[in-house]
Amino acid sequence: MFLLMAFFYTSQAQQEIPLYTGGIPNSRVTPDKEKKVFNADVDTILSEVSRPTLRIYLPSNEKANGTGVIICPGGGYHNLCIEMEGNRIAKAFNDFGVAAFVLKYRLPSDKTMVDKSIAPLQDAQQAIKIVRDKAIEWNINPQKIGIMGFSAGGHLAATAGTHFNNELIDNKEDSNLRPDFMILVYPVISFTDSIGHIGSREYLLGKSPTKEQILFFSNEYHVSSSTPPTFITHAGDDTVVSIANSLHFYEALNNNLVPAALHIYSSGDHGYLKQPPFEEWFGRCVYWIKNNGF
């Protein structure tokens, strides 16, 4: 009976639901061609995602502290590192009593989307809406719902945190789409030629984006006093996403008096594959969440 109860709890605490109950907005009618490939460095990688989902990880009632975090894996807007930057992070949050939600967001494609540039942001906003609308059911404080992102997923999280007033989803309930806090791990922030990650920009906007598109998705220009408190971590030797992304975003947060923390490691490159140790950088995230009352 104990094993049966444990299985029942696990099945309830970890489930995956479609992000949209009706039709997926801004999508074309196409076959599902999602691919899952094992990668020796980061475990499971997804590509050609066109059916977004939210995987739910709820801590035990004994541990639950009312905080929820939506996790956006990275992958340059053409892949999703769904295990290392998704499911594993969610399980680690559960250990600290935090409810976690892994967002499998749509990867931009002209074949499956009408406007690929806004599809990931639509999915992030929908994820925030779902978690906030179901906060009481999932034992979460609706005022303690954050968003976390890695690399290009960090760009998505930062976009959700700076463009929450630009609603791109059906929101008849007028749910609050502003995340209460952000955690950005070696994030892409800018799409400018000088410091931006051009690969992520091309996958999201195409090879010839307009100046207006580049400005809209360069999040360092959209920080205001209402931007959520933010924790950022990056490595100074990152050869994929320039640390200037994090520096510029932190400076904008600081200039707007937004509570923010920036932790720079001298080494770690992109992905923190060998260093710093997981317990080191993730521990700092958890400490920041606690220290800021979330």
C-alpha cells in the first residue's frame, strides 16, 4: 500500500499538460514532427517543437513553501535542453519546497507558425497565466511566481519579464502576466549587432530582421521600475553568449532601482558543464529567492 501511495503521489506531482486547451494560437495546421535526441553533454535535446506543454513538479505538502518557478530551457531557439536545463532543475527546486514547471515552448518555424517571432513569448505568457490561475489548487502563493531561463531560454524569460504589458494570448480572465521575479542563467539578453547572440536572433526573427524587431527583442532597452526583481549568473569566459548581455541588463535594472543580483564566475564557459558545481550556482539562486522574500 505504501508503494502504491508513493506511485500515486509521484504521478500526481509530476504530470505534463498541453499549454493550450483549444487550438494553439498563431499556429499552422501541420503534423507533429518533434524530435528527441540523446546528447552526451546535456542529455536529452528536443527539436522541431510545435506542441507546447507544461510539465508540473509539485513538492510534498510537508516541504511546500508557496513559491513557484516556470523554467525555460535553452537551446538557441532551435533546440531545447529539456533535461539539464529543465527537468533536473525542477526536481532540485522541489527539494527546497518550490513548485516548478518546465515549459516546452514552441521553437520558431515559418512552417508551423504564422508569426514565429512571438510564438515563444505567447507560450511563456500562457504558462504564467496557467500557474497563476491554478496557484491555489497547486498550493502556490499567486504573488510568488517567478520565471527562470537558460541561454536563449533566458532571453525568453527576460522578454516575459519586460514585455508583460504586451499581451499576446487570450486572457479573458485578465490574469496578471507579470512574473514576480526572474532568474537568468548565462542569458541571451540583446539582439543588437554589438553584443547580441546572432544565432538566437536569426532563429527567432530570420536573417533579415527589421530595426524595430531587433529593438523590441533587445531586453536591455525595456527595463523599467516595474521590471521584476532579478538574479543573474554568467561566466566571464563564456564564448557563446557574451557576458556583456548580463552586464548591460544588470546596469539597466540598477538604473531603474530594480532589486537585482549579478554573480559572475571567472570560468564556466557556456552551459556550466564542468564548473561551477551545480550546488554552488544553484545554491546562490535559492539563497537569493529566500533573501528576497519569495
